[in-house]
Amino acid sequence: MQGVGNGKIVLAQKAKCINNYKNTKLKLLSVIETIWFNKHCQTHHVTPKHAQIHLKDVAGVWWTS
């Protein structure tokens, strides 16, 4: 009986480690993809359509490009 309970705890601990690894890997891949995309846009002198740049004029008027 005790072996079954310990086995479930070990499986749960392994699942936690595996999920932590997968989440960390996904975050890292997302950051790498974002960096690549930004570098790619800079080398081709392109501003993505989804990016909005807001500049505030001295008079307080907002300009969007």
C-alpha cells in the first residue's frame, strides 16, 4: 500500500518538472522568435502593421504613424 502512494507522489513530482521544462522552453522559444522578428524588420527597414508608434507633440497633440 505504501509503495502505491509513494509512486503517485513521484509521478506528480515528475509531471511538475516536465511541465516546468515545457513552459520554460515555450517562453524561451517565444523570446527568440520575437528577437528574430525584430532584427528581421530592422534589417529590411520595415515597421510591422500591428505596431503603432505614438509621439506626443509639444502642444499635447498625439500623432500616430
